[in-house]
Amino acid sequence: MKYLIVVDMQKDFIDGALGSPMAQAIVPKVVEKAAHFDGKVLFTRDTHGPNYLNTQEGRNLPVKHCVQGTPGWQICEELQPFAANVVDKLSFGSISLPRLLAQEGTPESIELCGLCTDICVISNAVILKSAFPETPVTVDAACCAGVTQESHNTALNAMKAVQIRVVNESGRETN
């Protein structure tokens, strides 16, 4: 099975509490990718409780976001038609994601896109590469956005270092 993992394309990361023009710019590309992906599409959803500011993450990033049940927690409207399979995650990376994929055997390939390249995309990509070392894991750089352009590029380079393939809009590997 081929998988596309769409990471945290939620309102709070696009145009809400932690939104950015870079995040908004990738939405049409992610919609296009999800609409035409030849395989299974899974979404992750950053999920926090009302006590977020009292958690370790909340103390380090004191911006309340993606609180379960709020509008900012929802997958963005443009992607909702493709979000039949959603994995809620309580931290940057989902430790349940590999178990979910393994239920159908070893994945043929795994591709990731979404937000934020330098936090949740890299976390999930490394977890999946570790769980499936012989499965090609790819990140589409054109369908990702980081907190900053610099941190986005740093994360892409870090993923390349652990043998995660990073491609550009044309599907070619980046340098």
C-alpha cells in the first residue's frame, strides 16, 4: 500500500493562532496532491486539551492552539473532502501512526506533506523511517511550510541526512 500522510493541515496552523502566509500558500498544492494520490491518504491532527498552557509544550510555546473541538483544531475546509482517515496526535510525532500503517503489512511507500516542516513533519517522517527502514519515505518540500523559511530548509536537510527523500514540485529530488 502507498500512503500519503498529510500532517496537521489545521486551521490554527494555516490562518489561526499559529498561521502564516507560507502555510496558506501550500493549501492548494496539498489539495491537489490529496485529490490525485494513488493510494491511501491519512491525516494527522495536532490535538491539545484546554490545559495546553500547563503542559511542557505549552510552557515552551505559550500560544493556545489546536484545542480539541475548537474551530482551529479542524482540518482546513479545502482538505476536509479528503480527510476520511484522521489520526489525532498528542505530540509532534504520532507513535500510533506506524502501528496503523503496519495493519495492512509493510507499506510500499510513504509520502508526507503539511505543517510544520521543522516540527511535526520531520518528527513523523523520522518515526516512520525508523519503523519502516526499507520503505521509501518521501517529503514533498513544495507541499510543506515551516515556522520560517530557514527552519523549513534546515528540517529538509536533516531529513535528507537520515535517508528521507526530499522532492520539489516536479517530483525531483532537491539538492
